[in-house]
Amino acid sequence: MKRPHALVAFGGLLTLLIAFNGCYKGTDFINPVYDCACGTASFNGTDYPLKMAEAVVPDSLEPLSRSYHIVADLRTADEVNAHAEAHDLTFHFSFPVLDDVVYYVQQEDIQHLVQVINHGDDLIPIRDYQATDGSIVINPAYSGGEEVVEFNLTVRERVDSILVGLPVTFTGTFTGIID
């Protein structure tokens, strides 16, 4: 069977193009470091910059309702550079309405969740904590803008609704933006 000369020439040209253009030198990968410059958290005596802080108004009918979520990276600089599995500290808490400036954990039912999520830990990758003592201070942005939140809590690990382990200090300050 004879091949048309144009098809053979095209196949050769295609092979030549792939050989020269199949690989190229791109820019070197620079590992992004997520740091929102919006606050810090201290967990069990070690300070961590936040990589995210979010403040939202979850109920459109109640402009003083609030939901907050912060995330800090617990990995060391060497672990970040080595692309170690994610190891984050997250804190989520919310209020149906901000009717005070200082909220005491012992006196109020504050909906909250503190978690340490370690994707490198095959045994217990998620650890839940519950605040047992402390306060949250909120300087509300009534007209929108920056809202500063400070917390000073004592938390204990919670396993199947039972508090275990020793108390851990968990403090921090962050700024969220209310639209």
C-alpha cells in the first residue's frame, strides 16, 4: 500500500514539532505562603499567623448576626517548604445577634468548633476541642468595615462528647471585614 507523499511529510513534520516543542522550561515553582496579615492565634503557647479570617452576616434579616472562621497553619517553615501534609488549626463560632461586647464561655451558649486537622496523622487526623473557660471580645462594625475580635480561651479535647486531656490555652486577635 502506498502512502500519499503529503501524509508522510505531515507525519514527519508532526514528529519533528513534538520533539522540539514537547517539553519546555517553565518558571520555577514558588510555594505560596498563605498569610492574610489579619491576625494571630496562640495554641498551647505557640504563636501562629492566620492564613484566613472571615466574618460574615449569616442572617440577612438580622444585621448584627455574625459567623466567624479563622485558620492557622501549624506546620513549621521547613514543613511548608517540604510540602508536608496540611496541619491546620480552625476556629468557627457564631452569634444569632451581637447584643454585647464581651461574651463569657461559662455564661453563654456560644456555638463554636475548634479543630486541629492534621492530614499527616493517619491515627487521629481530626481533633475536636471545646472551650471550657474564657471570653470573646468583639468590637462590632455596625456600619460595615473592619471588625476586631479578640479571644482568650481554655479548651479541652473532646472525644465522643467527653472532655479528655489537659486544658490548653487558645488566644488570638483577628480582623474580619463586614460588607
